[in-house]
Amino acid sequence: MVGPGALQRARRLCHWGPAVALAVVAVCSATAMADAALWYWPLDTAGGSVNFVMLLNWTVMILYNYFSAMFVGPGYVPLGWTPEKSQDCMYLQYCKVCQSYKAPRSHHCRKCNRCVMKMDHHCPWINNCCGYQNHASFTLFLLLAPLGCIHASFIFIMTMYTQLYNRISFGWSSVKIDMSAAKRDPRPIIPFGLSAFAASLFALGLALGTTIAVGMLFIIQMKVILTNKTSIESWIEEKAKDRIQYYQTGETFIFPYDMGSKWKNFRQVFTWSGIPEGDGLDWPVRDGCHQYSLTIEQLKQKADKRVRSVRYRAIEDYSGVCCPVTKGVKTFFTTPCTEEPRIALSKGDLILATRGLKHWMYGEKILISAADGGIRERGWFPRKCVEKYQCDSETDQPVDGEKKSK
Ligand SMILES: [Zn+2]
Ligand SMILES: [Zn+2]
């Protein structure tokens, strides 16, 4: 099993996301099992056995779906991919990194460094993208983790309650009455001292936090699946409406992948075989839509963004650090809370800015020399380091375009 695959898997695991996620699973499961043995002895009682087996079952199913989502991955567009009919290339964006056309619904992920099929987002907790192939296992993990945590929380609370009741009634050092659900002889092997109480309380906090946080992510993913619209596609749709309204073109944008019923959308992701419908490159579209309805809209938005973006020129150097100390207090404290990169600037650089905050702007460096290989440099930089650059009529257009985008 030691091959490039194993190495790749090991690399996926070496990241703070999986380390924290697996530590939470380990702490909650181990504490829940220890507490379960104390509260409801599993070996010779039916209820205790069911309780314990269920607990084991949650752990196994959570880990199975977690590792499936991480190791199976979202599925990548094959390197050098082109659509079957060469005339369809005109409807698609080209990815310079992957040297392939971007298949409908795919996006290039900078973390994975590949074009990802039906990309939803890059999830740091699984250190991988959530997309076409792992959408079901990822969502199942998001469902099972809160359910397992609710069960574990119940055990933590019951154990602490029964143990505390004993101690408060009969003194901390001796237990006179066995309050556990199954009365038994001999008494529990595991002593429930202060440290055990602290561990249970800590695990309870973790489990409740996980239930709320992961449960919310589950609701978001169910919405994505039932509308068959990824988070990125929701954003594209919003921009489509904005673009149509701005130019008053009278077009109507219909999102092409919503099959019209929640059940049909659900069945695209969840199948009995566990393998999602289709091949991740060709997608069924609803009546009145074209196979490339969405990619054509993306191309229009890309062209529009170019028109509506504003040219800036760097007037100061900027090293590319997150919180620069030499660019003023406000710049230091208002650094954008995002994993998006910063771009280093040197005096005289030209930047095409597409969005901005009060003290920060996001844009793409305009690379003049061909030696840069056409790799785009995009990211945040302090507004203080640049000034608006008026050079030709092209820049006049976006200036009044900017009013609208506010
Ligand atoms: Zn790519
Ligand atoms: Zn990714």
C-alpha cells in the first residue's frame, strides 16, 4: 500500500484542519465510551449494550465518511481536457494552470492546484475540496457528527449527574448508593474523580460546540444539494442578476442545473451505489437551458468585470504581509479576515482592482513582461499604497461603473 497514493493521503492529513477534527472525534468518542461504561455498564445489560454499540457505530460511520470525503476527493477535470465538439470551446474558460478547458460547473482551486468538478468550496477541515465525487460523503459526515455528539452529550450529562448526585449526597470519597442505570456488583472499575469530571465537562463543551457548528454546515449543504446549486453557483447567479439589471439587457437568467424537484436534485448526489450520477463533466440541464448556459454567463461576467474594474498604480512598496506595520494603524487592524492571498507591490506596478474595503483592495497585478508566463497574481493590498491611474479611455468607463457596484 506504500505508493504515490499513500504518500498523497499522508500529505492530506498533515494540516491543522484534519488534526483538529480528528482530535475532537477522538476526545469525544473516548470520553463518551469511558463515561458510558460508568453510567450504563454495557457487558451484561441489554440497554447498556445497545447504548455502547450505538456509540461505537457513530464513531465508525463518522470516520468512514470523513476519510471518504478527504481521500476520495471531489474529482478533478482531467489535465488537458477539451469538450467533445471543438466548437464548444468558445463557451468555456481556459485554465492556464491545468492547461485544459474548465468543464461546466468546475472551478480551479488554488489550494488543490487543479480544476475541481462541481466545486462547492475548499474545506480546510478535510484539507480538500468539496465537489462532485465527495459531496454525499461530506454531507453525511456533517449529518452524523452532530447526531453522534448529541448522543455523547447525553451520556456526559447523565454520567456527571449520577456521579455528582452520589458525591453530594454521600461524600466525595465514598459511594453508598449506585445511581448508574444498571445496578450491579462489583462496583465500576473506573473511578470517577475530579479529573474524570473535568474531562467529561470539557468533552461536553466540545460536543455541544460541534453539534451547533457542524449542524449549521449540514443545513447549508442540504440547501446546496436540494437546489442543485453550489455556493459558487449561487454567487454567479447573484452576479448575473446584478449584471442584467445594470445593463438593462432584458435577459432572464435561469439557473440550468435545478432539476425542478428537490427529490430529483437529491438523487443526483445520493445514490444507492454511493457514486453520484453522471461523470462530473456533462450535466443534465432543465428545459429551455443550454448545456453551456452557465459557462456563457460566466464568460459575460468575466468580460464585464474587466470593463468595470478600475486601474490603480502602486505609489509605495508593499511586502505582502497580512498586517503591515508601516502602512498605518487602520490598515494594520482592518486586514481582511480571509484566506485569500496578499500581493506584494513595488512602486510603479499596475493593478486592476475589482473590489475593495475602506483600507484594503483586491485586484490583479497587470503583468507586462511575457517572462511572467501569464500566471495571474491576485490578492489583497493596502489602499494606501496605490492611487487611481488614469491613462486612456478604457479607465473612464469603469469609473462611473463603480458607482453602481456600491
Ligand atoms: Zn485548473
Ligand atoms: Zn481545493
